[in-house]
Amino acid sequence: MDAKELGGLIPALSTPSYIFNLDEFNARAQLVKKYFGDKIGLCFSIKANPFLLGSLPEIFDKIEVCSPGELTICEKTGVDKSKIIFSGVTKGYEDVARAADDCVGTFTAESRLHLDLINDAAIKREKVFPVLLRATDIKGGSQFGMDEADVLDLISRRAEFPGVEIVGIHYFTGTQKRKPKPIEKELDYLSGLIDRLKADYDFTVQRIEYGTGLAVDYFTDEADALEEERLAAISPKLRELAEKAELTVEMGRFFAAPCGYYLTKVMDVKTNCGVNYAILDGGMNQLKYDGQLQGMQIPKIIHIKNNNASDGVEPWTLCGSLCTTADVLARNVELDSLRIGDVLVFCRTGAYSAMEGMAVFLSREMPVISKYSSENGLTVLRERLYSDVFNTP
């Protein structure tokens, strides 16, 4: 979306506000599919942006859900529950039971406890649930998944769990991987694991759910080209693995980041000690870029003027509405004739940004959330929310 398109939507919205462009979201999914091919399924991890769920393109085969709250969103939007991969590092008995009653398509087990819980829920319902065992990072492990030895042990004892069918492996080690080499090493590991499981345990891996963690660029004009290069680089190895087992690639950030726009209004301007400051009605409680630190890196920002002034370009430090010196969104941004009432649009905010901010700090309002498509126009998904409501004695 450009300044003209965004400017035409502003009268229908208050600020601060998010707009998610569904056309751009679909275009990114189509781009991924072009490189990965028809034999690789696509899974959208909704933690990146649950507001896109109700308009998810059919090109997505699976939906990764990691919490009871995300499951509630799935229930409210009426998505096909058979597409859900119910994941998450924390699963209690009630969580598993609820997902079971929702008839989710697949469970992941991040621990022995998870497999026991899923097995018990299945037996009580006289069902058998497909399960992916999550393996931890081979480079040194983390709190996610299980050590390979535990995965192998559970597979060797799979007959002891009549309520589950272990269908394969879930593997995701982290995000923002900029080079193909780490991803290629992980794919080689999974390929070798498939072979070892067949040779040593007579176990056929039917499915692999793999999160690439493919990087998104926020602070360069070459973002689209760089990201397409990464897709092209990892595609051959992914296609190879898809010949050995049903492969689903899980991503959230890479699919959603380019489709988001955060709109915030200039509420005040001042010059202190020679530095131009613009005070915005948004802030770091609502806007977050991965890798951003104290506004030292500048994302793409669209300046929508409330006037026709053109007094020349000056550097501006853009600050939010919180009472902390940490609330700096960007420093030394070159803007022409910035005035009170102008709207600044921060681009590439479609993933995580709306969900990762310190939403209730200073009891500020939470932003309006909207979606847009050329076919259906602008639709408000969530009106402004306030966090100043509490019970009094």
C-alpha cells in the first residue's frame, strides 16, 4: 500500500491503528508456494498474527495453535479444526481435553508428560489421535521439545500408547535465520533421522512439520529481494525432504510481516537541545520490530501530511506516548515539514508487532485493528480497547 491508498483509509479510522492488507498476505503465501512446490504443505503459525486467521487463504494446509487463547480464536472464527496442529510448550490436562473435544487434526508432544496427557484424553474418548513428537535443537537444546534420546525411547515404546499414533516429527529451533546453511543442516538432520528411525526402530516417519525460521528484513529497502533470495536458496533441500515424508513448512513472521501497517498521529512537536522530537499517540507498547533497539534503526515509514507545507527535510526523533525515555520508535528520520496532526505509517508490521508490545503499560488504549482487501475494502476487526477497568472494593 502507498501513501495515497493509506491516506484514503485514514478518515475511517482513529489512531493508533493497525491495518493488515489481505492482498499482500495472500501474495506472500503464493510466493512461498511457488518456490516450495505442490508437494510441500504450508502451515500458518497464528501467534504471528491471529487477526489474519478469519481470512486465511485456502493455500494454507495447516494452522499452528500454541495456547488456549489461540484455540478460542479458532473456535470464534470457525476455521476447519482438522487443519489445527495443537502445539505449545505448556499443555495441561484441560488444554488437551478441550483440543480433543474440538477434534483438532494433530497434536504435538513436547515432553513425555504431553504424550501421556494426549494418550489419556484419546482413550477416554475411544479415539486415536495423530501426534508429532517435537525434537529439541540439535545445536545444544532449549526448553522446547525433547532430547533425541527421549524421542527415540518414546518411538521404541509406541505400542504402550494405544490412544495415539505417532506420525512423525515436529522441528523448529528459532527465528530470523538469514543464511541458508543452518536451515540446510537442520534439513539434513531430519533426513538422516528418518533413515535411522526406519533402520533401527522399523518406524516410518509419515509427516514432518518443520519451521524454517526464515528471516524477515525490517530496516532495508531491499527487503523483498533479500527474502525471495532466501526462499530460493532453501527450496532445493526442502523439496528433497518432501520426497521422504509428507512435509509441512510452518512459518508465521515470513508470511505475515509484509502485510502490516501501523498508523500513529503526531500529537506534539518540539526541539530540545537541538534535537527535533515528535510525540506520537502510539509507542513501543504497541509497535515492535525484531532487532530494533532504542530507535537506532529506521524502518520504512510513510508520512501522510495534514497540510501542504513544504519547508524542507529535517531529522526527527519519533517518540511514543509513554512516560519513559525508552519510548523511542526511530531516531534521525528525515521528514519534510512534519506537523501536529500528520500521520506516520510504520510498514512491515504484520507479524508479532501488534501482539508483542507492552500493551497495558501506563493504562494506554490498545489500537484499532483492521483488515483491508481491494475486493472488500476496510473492515474493523477490533475497536479500541482500554485497560483502565478494574474492580473496586
